[in-house]
Amino acid sequence: MSLFNFAVAKTIMHVPRPIVSYFAKGYIAGSTLDDAVRVSKDLNRQGMMTTIDILGEFITQFDQAVSFKDQALEILQTIDREQLDGNLSIKPTQMGLLLDKNRCFELIQELVVEAQKLGSFVRIDMEDIGTTDATLEIFDHLRKEYPGHVGTVLQSYLHRTPQDIVDHVEGYQNYRLCKGIYVEPRLHAWKNPQAINRNFIHCLELMLKQGAYAAIATHDELLVYETMHLVRKLGLSPDKYEFQMLLGVDEELREIILKEGHRLRIYVPYGVDWLPYSRRRLKENPSIAQHALKQMLGLNKH
Ligand code: FDA
């Protein structure tokens, strides 16, 4: 890592809002649902599906959770009305998981019921390790009652993930698999990038062989290559899995995936609560800040 990237990664949590906003613009559709619809329509036209997420997490009052649930219902209804090729992603802590697990379950259930009514789908994102058991428990209840309309996320940096896959072998399984973005203790999470990647492919193979629908969420070219190799080896048709990428990241890789005949969904976040999301993205890839800075200084011109 260059000195610049190291400095960005170390200090990003203290960088003021306007500066983060400048660097993070490309990762977020805008502040309103209309922005997310506009971006989704554009991506749909280019042959990509989307998943829309309203930004917000780790809330402190339960009425905030109810408000997020109402906004998420509006997303599902708007997707239906505007005939978008898209679905909904939510965060459990946004729905009050850390305040009241039972009420959080009820809010998420309300969303999944609506998704079932509209023929849509709700993806429950995975957050830090303090929420893993509760999130899987919620998913486990919902997948039995509403198969085809709910999925969750598993993280390949966690030691436990292969076992979690095996533990859910019975019944409907639908996972987004990603590396994982939170800073977890080494006793629970692999730190070596190669171990995280090997576990990713190990988990993917496990879930696909168990008959799960898998959403492969990565911008890592090696994992994209390994996935393409694996689905070919297993003889899977493209409707059994999809790739997923974040808005604003590596458009060339998008083209490669589509050109090879795979399906691709873009994660489209919107909202006013963009700061924690953007800080995580910049911490993850400080070179974005470097590119933006060069552009600002006119150093990127050919
Ligand atoms: P890696 O970080 O190695 O990046 C591979 C390449 O992509 C590098 O060249 C890197 O520079 C580039 N890149 C990666 N991230 C970038 C960025 N933000 N901007 C620009 N370039 C970037 N995590 C989680 O814990 N819970 C969740 O629910 C989700 N949900 C989710 C949905 C979707 C659709 C995606 C794509 C990712 C997530 N994640 C997530 C985040 C995920 O766990 C992981 O942190 C990031 O995807 C980065 O890991 P990569 O696999 O892309 O590899």
C-alpha cells in the first residue's frame, strides 16, 4: 500500500463530511428514491439488474426502524410500479436488530410479505459479527415461510461460514457471498487475503453443490475467474447464480462478466445517511481518493 493510501485508510474516520462527500459521490445514486430509480433504469437498459438500498444503519431509536421499514416498503412498491429489474437490500441494524430482535423480525417479515405479494425479493445484508447469529436466525425463520422472496449474506472472512452453509442444507437457500467488510477479531475472521479467497471459493462450491442460489459479490478478478470456472465445472445454467458489484466500482469488470453471458446485479444505495457507507468504501479502497484527487488537480489528463 502506498503512503497516500495508508494515510487515507488510517484517517478516513476523522475526515470531514464535505471531503468524504466529494470522494464518495460515485458510490451513491443520490439522496432520494427518484435518484435510485433513475440509476436503476439506466443500469437495466445496459443489461444489469439492481438491488436498491436506503442508507442507514445502527439506529438508536425504534421509531427510526419503523421509518426505515416504511421507506423500504416504498422501494418495493416503486420497483413494481416502475417495472424495474431490481430488488431490495436492507440492513438488520437499520430495522432495529440491536434494540429489539422480535420487533426487528416483525418489520423484516412485513417487507418479505410485501415482496411475496409483488413477486419481489428482500436481501438481508450481513453486518458485524455481533449480529451474525441473530441475522441468520431471522433468515432461517423467513426462508421457510417465504421461499423465493428472501435471502441473506455470508462472509468468507469468517471462520464459521462453511459450517453455517452446512447447517442450512435443508430447504430453500439463497445467499449473497462476499469477503466481508467489518473489522473483526482474528479469532473469528481470516486476515490473510489468500485465506479469505480460498474460503470464498470453498463456501461457494459448498453452497452451489447444496442447491443454493448464489450471488457472487466481488470485484476481485481472481474470484470472478474462479467462479466462472466453478459454474462451468458444475454445469450450472446462468439462472442458478448471479454476480453482484457495487455502484461505481470497476465498470470494465462489469463488461467482462456480461460479455461472458453471466447475470450481474448492481448494488444501488441512496439516501441522506451516506457518511458511514462512504467512509467504509474509502477505507476499503483508498486509491479512489487518489484518483479523485488527481482529477481535481488535473493530473489525470492524457
Ligand atoms: P477486494 O477488496 O480485494 O477488491 C478487488 C478489487 O476491486 C481491487 O482492485 C479493489 O481496488 C477494487 N475495489 C474493491 N472495493 C472497491 C471500492 N469500494 N471502490 C473501488 N474499487 C474497489 N460486506 C459485508 O460485510 N456485508 C454485506 O452485506 C455486503 N454486501 C455487499 C454487496 C455487494 C453487491 C458487494 C459487491 C459487496 C458487499 N460487501 C458486503 C462488501 C464486501 O464484503 C467486500 O468488502 C467488498 O466487496 C470488497 O471486496 P472484493 O471482493 O471486491 O475484493
